[in-house]
Amino acid sequence: MPDQELKDKVRRVRKEGSLKVQSKAEALELITYAQMMYGYQFRIEGHTSFYYLVVDGDD
């Protein structure tokens, strides 16, 4: 995923508190990017055909 798209999605998670993504791989890519670039902690919720990426704790 391009850096700008990753940045935009990380901002959305931080602003809205969660983000619906289509795959666990996409969620893991965003979690890794957010941790490495900003030190943010996100977690995955959901076990259906989509996943939610949510802010973990009081970041």
C-alpha cells in the first residue's frame, strides 16, 4: 500500500476510533506502519468477512 494511503488510514483510525478493512493482511500492514512511524498501538477486532482496526488504549 502506498505511504500516503497508509498515512490517511492511520489518521482515520486515530480520528474516528476505528476503521473497517477488508483483510487481516491489510489490518496488520496498518498496525505495523502505525507502530513503526508514530508509535501508535492499534488492535484488530472482528472475525467475519471484514475486520475493524481500533485504537488500543489511551494513545
